Amino acid sequence: MVTSGGGARVAMAAWSTFAAAVNVFLLLALPRVSHAQTFSLPFLQPESCGHNQYFDISALSCVPCGANQRQDARGTSCVCLPGFQMISNNGGPDIICKKCPENMKGVTEDGWNCISCPGGLTAEGKCHCPTGHVLVERNVNGTLLSQATCKLCDENENSFTVANALGNRCVRCEPTFVNTNRSCVCSEPNILTGGLCFSSTVNFPSRVISSARYGELGMSFTSEWFAKYLQSSAAACWVYANLTSCQALGNMCVMNMNSYDSVTFDACRLFQFIFENTGLRTVHSISFWRRNLPWLFYGDQLGLAPQVLSTIPLPTNFSFKGENQNRKLKFIAASYDVRGNFLKWQTLEGGVLQLCPDTETRLNAAYSFGTTYHQNCEIPISKILTDFPSPIFYDVYLEYTDENQHQYVWAVPVLNLNLQHNKIFVNRDSSPGKWLLTRRIFLVDALSGRENDLGSQPRLTRIATQISLSIYLVPNTKNGNIYPPLITIAYSDIDIKDPNSQSVKVSFSVKYEMNQGEAQVQTDIALGVLGGLAVLSSLLKTAGWKRRIGSPMIDLQTVMKFLVYYAGDLANVFFIITVGTGLYWLIFFKAQKSISVLLPVPAQEERLVTYVGCAFALKALQFLHKLMSQITIDIFFIDWERPKGKVLKAVEGEGGVRSAMVPVSIWRTYFVANEWNEIQTVRKINPLFQILTVLFFLEVVGFKNLALMDSSSSLSRSPTSYIAPYSRILRYAVSTALWLVIGSLQIMFFAVFYERFIEDKIRQFVDLCCMSNISVFLLSHKCFGYYIHGRSVHGHADTNMEEMNMNLKREAENLCSQRGLVPNTDGQTFQIAISSQMRQHYDRIHETLTRKNGPARLLSSSASTFEQSIKAYHTMNKFLGSFIDHVCMSAFIFKLEAKYSS
């Protein structure tokens, strides 16, 4: 964990004084977040550093090397120039080099000494030996030779050498042994841990808890990895500021879910101890990031998370269309191995954070701005253990370019749902003010779950089963500005029993959100205004109903009628609002260039779903009311036909005959009544055609793709591309828009073309009534109804074909009067209002007809009952005929208003 080196000599008394001063300073200057502080830093890679610079894996920036130094092969530290030997190297960023004398220009393999070489020098200034020769720079006892030779390694103070692991050369022993014990042996009371030797007088916690926490299972046991490397990494980080040791310590804290307990000295408590008790300066002016230490936390102050997430927008814009189109989220991560070595900068594309396998195109769709992404699968534990033997750690950033085309990266905060602060899962609270944001994540940890042997199967493994990336749009933005993204991650602790039979479900999602407060206010305003208009409309309908029933009193029935009318009008209000809202999101989201709106997330759609449910329920109530109204109307077919003379008729039971009026045929009335029943289902739209056409446009043409939660307006999608989930609000908007447009086109076709050039069944029914000499008298309310005047202008309709054709010819040649009720007019359909006295007289006659209702076989067979019904029918026919002919008493005079012109 600590790079080899030596020469560090710590003055313990001076260090104690310095540490106390640092403690006082930190107590007086705790880190705070100001509104002006940003979390942005330049984006640099190791390759961008100069030859005299190295890439600081903690600060993620280029740092100049010291005098007589250059960049090493990996670019993450400095080495002495050829011809210079190292004087001091404690594993930190600073080393000291000294030029070799002229007679000893070569440098030993370990770089600590100068030596005379028997042959030439390599490019690194080391001695070069011919093939097959072993370079020996020291005697067997460790004494440095003036010229290379083979001797026994010397552990004395002048050499401090031991045999290397291969036994082919003598090397200087680990610097911590030299610094602590002035030998290559770590003798008591010094502390040997993790292959490092530390003085017992160092002011560092000695009781280190090497246990891994598994809060989901309620378990905690000693981890072999923590037992071997936790204390040594923490001590090397504390004493020598060793970069990889500090990173390794941070990794172990992350493996423990960044959980902090003020009582036990576990990995995170050790990290916090070093963070609080060192005088290291901050990195990139970020108060939570100390030099040589990884950035793990944003601090533990209450209310800090909302400041980080929604105070400062990212200094970049996103747009769907146009010349400056920017629709790609360029996430990049600094990756580290478990030992703290910096691996590389790597983009998150290609499924770096996505455990579910898929094509690269579909995996990369997660980072297309505006595309809601969701991926889930079930993976065998055996595959996870094979693919992730050791965890890789990621510090995620969002790359962007400023106005001057300089590249920068913005730190992406992490909300770890498994984090415990003093044994409380604070990040599961619904209030963001209580959250503790972190920085570093991993996908699979199968290392800390090993108890006794690092090569054995883990007892437990920890897997990131839910990763969610949240993008928040800045309110009222017109240029596509967003706040820093948030990674929400949840880990599952798996108790390993049989890896081949166990599996785990994992998911990865990306969602986009914006503040819907203003939209909800606008919706509430529209609902209030239209709801008020609905009240006025319902009052007018109720007043009209009161006039039609001839009742001026306001009673319970009136109130119930008002509520029913209001239910229907309010259903229309909800429908208008939901359709308008859906079309708003459909048009403005899909058609925008610079991003100003984002689709509501499922939780924000609940209000719309509630409105649609209310509209359906209220409309169902209105439908029932309409049905009840239609089945309670009174309709009577007035037969104007008169008997043609008299005939002799036998009198039953008397044995004689007498004259009687010629009966009028009832078949005309039956025929008209049958046609009336058939036109009850006449519609201006064809329901089957309506449904099939809507389905055709949705499924075949591809209008359903407009309801996908992405920025594309294309009606077709490639089978190989990622298909985003459907938005309920967009599906509603597309479906209702298609339904209304196709329905409107059908109504226009029916009214403009079909009724004019093919057939109009309503007008045909009116013509049939006139040809049959039958009028239709219909009362929908007590004192209100409709009248179809079907009285034949020829006086009769019960005739033969020849006379019928003659009558039609006379009508066509205007040789007879017009069909209208009023002389010299064509009006045959009317609204009718009658008086209460008229209605009472009508009901008295009608009561005789309805006293015995039901099938004829169930009626009384008595001649008197049948004759009474026949008599009542003729009485009603005569009464209504006289009523229409204005031959009734003055109380029965009616008022007609033309409804349609025929």
C-alpha cells in the first residue's frame, strides 16, 4: 500500500504541538458552503501533464516536480533525472535528489545511490549489463560497491538492504522500518501492520475496528481485507501522507457505505480523524477536499444537500435542435483500484455503471439528454463474482466546455441510501435537508466479505442493485440550464450460499425533473375559472328544466337536478383541462429547441390521473341520468287517417248486423314506430371505424412513438435503438387528439357530404311520417317536448300504389299545399311547450293506457279491459289531433317553435 522509500524522520514532540494547533484552527474554521462557492474544476488527464509535472491522483491536476526531477512512467509521481540519486522519499509528493559525482555517473536500481558501471548506461541512467549477466550493485552484506558485483545483502545502517522477493538482488528495506527502527526489522514496541512499521509513539488510534458492516442484513464481521490493510493504510496516510494509502483508506470507507459512527474507529472514522487533524490545504478551493486525501463527503451540516443540489446551475446549456445542439450528457469518472492506485479517466458510456448487458447503442442512450431511461435484469451471483473479483471505485464528474472552449468537469454528488450516520439511515428521509451527500461509488464488493482468506469465496457480497441518475432543470430557464445531477444508489447485501443458484435483480435509470409548481398553479386557475363557468351553466340548465316541468318551487329534486347537471359540466371541465395539459406537454416538449420544459415524472402525473378519473366518474353519472331521462319520455304516434265510409258488421251475440265505420289500418303506425326505434342508434360517427382508425394511426403509422419519454418527434424507431418508457400524459394527449380529430372529420363528412348526397335518416323519417299520415308527439319533460308534423297534405295515406304515385307527382309539381304545420311553410319539426292543465288532461287519458302494461298474454282477457284500452287510444289520438288543430279549449292552446326546417 505504501511505496518504498526512506529518509523520513518525524520529530514527535514538534508534531504533537503542531497537531494541537491544527485542532484549534479546525474548531474555529469549520467548512461551510457559501452561495458563491462552486464545485467545478479543470478537466485534466495524466497525458496532458508536462515532462516536469506529475498527475496528482488526489487533486486530479498537474503538479510540478521538484528540482532535478521528471515524470515517472505512469505519470502519477516524480523520479530523479538520470545521473541524480534520491536523498529522501517518504511516499508523498515530495522527493529530494542529488547529482552523482563524475566518477560514479550511474544510479542504482533503487535510485538511492550512485555507482560506477562496468559498461554503458541505460536511458534512465542505470547500469547496463550484457545479456545473460546479472547486475549486482552491492555486496552480499549490502555494502554498496564502487562497481557492480555480487555480494551478500547488508542490513547494517550503512546499507539497509534485504533480498527482494525473487532473490536476485539486494534492495533497500521498506522506508518505514528505517525511519522507525533504524534497521530492517520492526522490533517491539514498534507496530508491524500491513507490511509497514510504525512507531508506537505516533499519535494515532491504536484500537482499529476491522469489521465490515452489512446494515441490510444486520450483520458485522471481521473482514480479512480490513484486518490486513486498514490500520496500515490509515497510518501511512496519517504519518507520511502517502497518496495511495489515503486513497485505499477512502476506498475502505466507501466499502463500509460511507457510514460514520462517532464511537468506533472504523474506516470512515479513521478517515474523518485524518481529515480533521491534518493541516493540509484544500484542493481547488473546495472545503470538503483536502490535499492527498480523496473527496468522500460534502460535510455533515443539516441543510447542506439542498444547497449543493439546487443553488448553482451548471455553466452549460442543453438543446434538442439548432446549430448549438447539445443533447449529450458527458459523464466521466476517475477510477481507482482497491489499493488506491489511479487507473484512468473513463467515460461512463459503454455500460460502465450498468450491470445489465445490452448493445452499446442502447447502453449509451442513458446519456442522451431528455431521454428517460430504465433498464433492469436479473444476474446470477456466480457471474457477478467472476466479473468483479475486486471492486473498482469511481468519482463521477460531468464534463462541459465553457464559453472560451476550455474543458472542465463538475463533481456529481451521490445519495447513498445505505449510508448510516450514528446508526441512522439518514438518506432514506424524505427531507433533502437531512441528507448526507457523498462522492465515491462502486458496483460490486466481493472483497470485504471474505473472512479468513482473501482467496476464498466471500461470505457476503454487496451489489449496487439500484442506480438512479436524476437531472433537475433550473426553474424558468429558457436555455436548457440544469442543476448538478444526483446519483442515487442503493446496495443489496447478499448472503452467499450457492452462487450458481442465487441471482439478484439490478436496475439502472435516468430521470428528468422540473418544478411543476407553476404548471399546477395554472391548472388550478383554469380549473377554478372553468369550474365557475360550469356552475353558471348548471344553474341555467336547472332553470330551463324548471320551466319545462312547469314548477317554480326550489325543492330537493331541484337541488339534485342541479348536482347532476353540475357533474356533467364538471366532467367536461376536467376533460378540457386534461386534454389541454396533455397537448401542452406534447407540443412544447417535443418541439422545443433550447430546453425550457421537461416531462412530469410519474409521481407528478398523479394529479392528471386523478382528473381523468374524476372526469370518467362524473361522466358516468351524467350518462346514467341521460339514460333515465330517455327511458321516461312519453311518445305518442298521432294517426290522422280517417275511416272511408261504413260497412255492415255482424253483431256478436245478437244474431244481427249493423253498419260500422271502416277500420283504419294500424300497420302504418307500427311501421313508423319501428323506424323510430331504428333511428335511436343513428350516430354522426361510426364507432367501429373510429376505433380501427385510431388504432391504425397509433400502431401502424407510429403516432404512439410520440408518447415516448424522449426528445425525438419521429414516428418510426429502429429496432436496435433504445425504446424509452411511455409517458402517461403523452399517451393520453396523443390518443385523445387522434380521437377528437378523427371524430371531428367524421362529423364534418357526415354533415357536409353524407347527409347531403347519400342519405339523411332523420329527414327520411320525417318524410315517412308525412307519407304515412302519422305525426309524432314526444314529451321529454312534464311541460316540454318535440313534435314532428306528419299529416299528409293529401288527406289520407292508406291508398293503392297508383294513387300514391299520383299524390307524390302532385307534390313535386306544387299542385297541392306544403307539408308544414303553419300554412304555406315547410316546417315539420318543432319544440313544444304545453300548459300544466294540458299535461294533467294528457295524464288522465294516458293513465288508462298504462294501467295494464306488459305483454298481451299477461293482460286480463276481459273484453272490458281491452275495449277500455282501445277507447283510451282513440281518445288520446282524437285529443292530440284536436290539440294540434287548435280546436281544444283555450287552456290547451300550445306554443310551437321551429327546431329544424325540412
